[in-house]
Amino acid sequence: SETDLPELERHSHRLKGSAGSIGALRLREICAEIEENARKGQPPQRVDAGTLTDEMEALRMALARVRKPPE
């Protein structure tokens, strides 16, 4: 709902900053887009949520590979 947009904007902004800090540039771009749309009063589209979820999963997998000790 529209009442959730300010909260979505805040969360998107925070995640955007975190993503930028670790070099997850695609995730940062997605968050920036969601943040801007929320600021304009536009609720996220289903594609936004799916893209965000996909990118978060890709980041999770990349981080797991980095953390996994070599065999």
C-alpha cells in the first residue's frame, strides 16, 4: 500500500548503500530504482521484486563461494 512506500524507500536506500559498499553494483542499481520509484509514490512492480530476489540470491551464492575454504 502507499503507506508502506516511505518504509520501502528507507529500506531500499539502506540496502543500496550496503550493496555499493561491497561492490554489488547490479543490486545497487536495482535498489536505487526501487527507492526512486517509492519516492515518486510508485509501488514496486512484481518484476522489481523478482529481480531483487534473483540478484540477492546471486550475491548470496557468490559470498558462499568466497567463504568456502578451498579443498
